[in-house]
Amino acid sequence: MLLMPLIAVLLAGMAVDMVVSPRDRGSFFYRENRISRGRPFGLIKFRTLRAGALAEMRVAGGHARLYEGDASNLTWAGRRLLKPWYLDEVPQLLNVLRGDISLVGPRPWPPEMVRRQVAAGHDYRNRIPAGLTGPAQVTKGEAIPFEELDLRYLERYDSLSSWALAVYDLQILWRTVLVIARGEGLNY
């Protein structure tokens, strides 16, 4: 309920973008197949990709991150409103409410990437819930590989008491708020 005004503003911005730019027309939301606790689910996001790029992505079997790096694939709203402040991820709160993911944990990856990671000997994405945010999302600019950050989180997940893990997760959530407030998302 607290986010309803923000969601209304974002939807209005996306609607204006779709009216002004025919290349940006399409649905407001889209789903991507991801893995959490070893189970597939549909990750919900605000659509940032133009319809053509989204169709190409689906045919190629890729995922949005590969296409979002090229600003020409993004809608105006995606480039100026959603990506810089990670607002395209707000609908994932529905995934949290549904129990698909938790608020904090390793980000959910597409099935093919999880298969490659498991083949390399790291199966943690099949054992713990993925998260809306995690250590890898709040370490902007640090030269620590995401996998190392995920493994550190897994170590804490397995060893800390529930209370200590909740405190650690709250710290990550606070750092996430700071990253969002600084607009450290994708910039073009």
C-alpha cells in the first residue's frame, strides 16, 4: 500500500512514453524464468525493453540483463525512470509476497546460468531462497566477484541464528535503500 503512489507515477510515466513513442509500446510488466531454492518461477518486472528487443530476447532464450546494457534496447521510461533507481524491480515485491523469493539473498538467476554454476560446483542457488536484494547489489564499485559475495551470504545463512541473520538482512536492506537513493543503477 505504501508504494501505490510510486507505482501510479511509474505506470503514468510508462503510459506517456508508450503514447509518445510507438517503439516503446507494449505491456507494462513482463516475466522472466528464474530459479529460487532450485524451483523455477516467473520473476515479475516493469518492462524496460522495447517490444522488439523483448521479442528478440525471448526467441534467443536470453534474459533482460544481456539486452539492458544497450541503451537503444530500452524504452525512454526504462532508461530515465526505471533502471537508474532499480524501480523496474518494484513488482518483485509480489514475488516476495508469493514466497518465490525473500527480501534478501542471492539474486535469482535464469535456469541456464544456474545449471552452469552448478556444473562448476556451486549449488547454493538450489538450496537457499533467492532475494530481491543481496550483498552483490549493495557493493557498487567494489572489486569483489558476485559469487564470493553470495558465498559469504550463504555462510552466514547457514551459521547465524535466525535473529542474527535478520539483523544482517536488515543491514543489507538499509544499504540497498542507500544505493537506490544515490541512483546507482544502470545509467546511460
